[in-house]
Amino acid sequence: MSRITGKEYEEIACRYLDAKGFDILERNLNYGFAEIDIIAKFKKILVFVEVKGGNPDFPPRLRINRKKLKKIEMAANRYISSNKPCFDSCRIDVIEVLSNGRINHIDGVGGW
């Protein structure tokens, strides 16, 4: 079995979000101190998505700690201040793409 790259995990996550009714606005937005994998909108919610992939025996979501979430939040705030999007709320979601094909969507791990 070939190794799946981070970009491939992100592509799987984008297809999943699209099928669930999300509109993808940006991908791989990098501010130097942090990267946001996917920025999407769902109804009137602006969603910043962190994608992790890997083995179900060690859930990839466990690689996301408070420091990582804080960096995503800082990058999200920079995006909001420079783009002035009009949404009712914002949140951070995690999409976990497992090597067995399962996708876990954990919504609202952070938000404001």
C-alpha cells in the first residue's frame, strides 16, 4: 500500500466537506506562524479546518494540541481581519482521515 500524503488527505477532506454542503473558500493559507488547511463556509458559519490523516490505531486527532489550536485561531483571526467576511460565527473543525477509509469530522473544537 502506498503512503498517502498530507495533500491527498486534504483533497479527501475537501470532497467530504463538499458532499456535506460546505463551500470551500481557501486551501493551505499560510501566515508563516501557522497554516490553515481549509477555510470553508457552512450556512452562515465560517469554518477553519485542520486535516489530520493516519492510522486508526493512533488517532491522528491526538496530534492536535492546545498550542496548535491557538496558532490556528491566530491565523483565523488574521484572515478575518484582512478579508472582513460576513458570517454569524466562526469555528475550528478537525477532519481525521484514517488509513482504513473512515473519515471523522469533529466540529467546534474551537470557536468564537
